[in-house]
Amino acid sequence: MLSLNPNLSRRPGVTIEDVAKDDDSDSPFVEECPIEWKAGAAWGQETPSFERIREGLHDSGRQWGPFEDQEEWKLAEWLSQNTQNHTKPSYKNNKNFLEKIDNLPTQGPQWTCDIITAQGDKLNDDGEPMPAEQLELWRRDPVECIKDLLANPTLKDSMRYAPERVFTDLEGNVHAYDEMWTADWWWNTQEALPVGSTVAPLILSSDKTQLSQFCGDKSAWPVYLTLGDIAKAK
């Protein structure tokens, strides 16, 4: 007799690698997080930073920020992704254009600069250590960065606040893994946490980046942060 898992349901359109999705019959089966765990539950209300920016622009009559109107905003958006054309916007040159971009009311987490003295391992011609160098460490509060990501309205349709188990068969024998919230770790962690908790896994990466040609041989090592709650496609 065929034994079916009563907690599984078919969800068309869920992205699972190597699983055909041409029609509903090929869609994977999803086991939702138990509702009693209350994963992703709201425990209060706060106006997101993006909403505060929108309200501020509306109240000031500057809906399009430093740009004159919607048409110029759309042109600036296109220019930032492509190249200059022959229209006559309010910004007269590339420098003025970039200044307007910098003046956009993003109001993200604040940057702080620390000066760090670092002793290298290079020696001078006399075999003595080279003088210590002062380096700039620019940083943001990671908690504020996480809050900023969670409150970003452009990501709302790509966020998951609860784990899921995804299977390619209705019996629940073949487990499929794709997004981070489909992992056993997330499910087990959510089950072990107090009711109403939300898991927000941090993903960090870094890569040496050469600065502009005006900085000589200077390099930077930016650290990128994102959340496992955000779909990979974003």
C-alpha cells in the first residue's frame, strides 16, 4: 500500500534545481513549517526606513529627491545603468550627476571610520621592519544592516521567514535542497528555538578589490553581507 505524507502539498513554481516544473504534476511537494512554531511572527510595529524616506519626500514636495521630476528620475536611472545620451537634464556633467546620486535620501545604516595601525611583514634595505601603516576601517553596525534588509520593500516577495521541507515525491522520501530555508539545519534550529523566533542566517563574503587608478596600489577588502532569508535570485 502506498504511504503518503499528509503534511505535504504541491506548490507550483517553487524553484528546486534539477526538478522539472513544466506543469503542476512535476512541481515539488512542500511541507510547511508547523504553524504552532510561529516562525516569522510579528512582535511589534515600526515604520521602516524606506517608508520614512517616502513620507519625508512627500511632505517636502520633493517626491523625486534631487531630480526635477519623474522623467528626469527615469533618465538618471537609465544613465546609471547604461551611458550618457544627448538630452539636457538639470545635471550639466558627470560630476554633477554623481553628486545628485549621492544626495539621494537612502538613509541606510551609518558608516563609521576607525584608524588602525598595522605592522606589516616587509623589511627595508637594512633588513629592518618597514614602518607601521595606518589603515582606514569603514564599518556599519551589522544589526542595523540586517534590519535594513528585512525592511526593504523591494525584497518582500523574495523573503522567507520560516523553514520548509521540499520533496520530489509525495511520500516524502526524496528530499530536495535549494534555498537555505529548505535545509535540515534551518528546520532543526527553528524547532529548538522559543516559539515566535525568526531565523536570519548571515551570509558573509569578501574579495580583494583594487581601488581606482588615482589611488596607486591601494586595495580594499570589502565584506559583503546578505541573509539566507532572501532568495538566491535576488
